[in-house]
Amino acid sequence: MFALASVAAQIDFDGDVVIRAQIVLGGVAPKPWRVLEAEAILQNEQLDDFTINRTVETITASSQPLQYNRYKIALIK
């Protein structure tokens, strides 16, 4: 069995501020997909609902689903 979609994230903080983030999605592309745009949004921000939602929207806005994997966008969210 394997995941339909997965995420690996490493987030380093200085107090409650993100100083570095690395985010990689699995199962949504032919190879693991590092989401540099999302990482940049998190940089120097507090990890609150607004920042998380903005990050998720950035990830899904740049996706280009194929005919049979469009459902994975909802899984990512």
C-alpha cells in the first residue's frame, strides 16, 4: 500500500518565527516535488492560520493536474 499524496516538511523556528522551511510533496508528480514558492512564503513569518492558508493556496495554484489525478489537489489541501 502507498499514500495517494504525502508531504514531508522541515520547519526551523527562532521563537515563533519560521527561519527556514523545506516542503516536499509526494505522490502528486512523477517524482517528489519541492515547493519552493511555499517555502518562501513561510520565511520570516509566524506559523498562523493566515500564513498556512496562503501557503496551501500557493501550492495548489501552481499545480497542473492531469485528467485522472485532479482529486489530489483536494488531498493536498
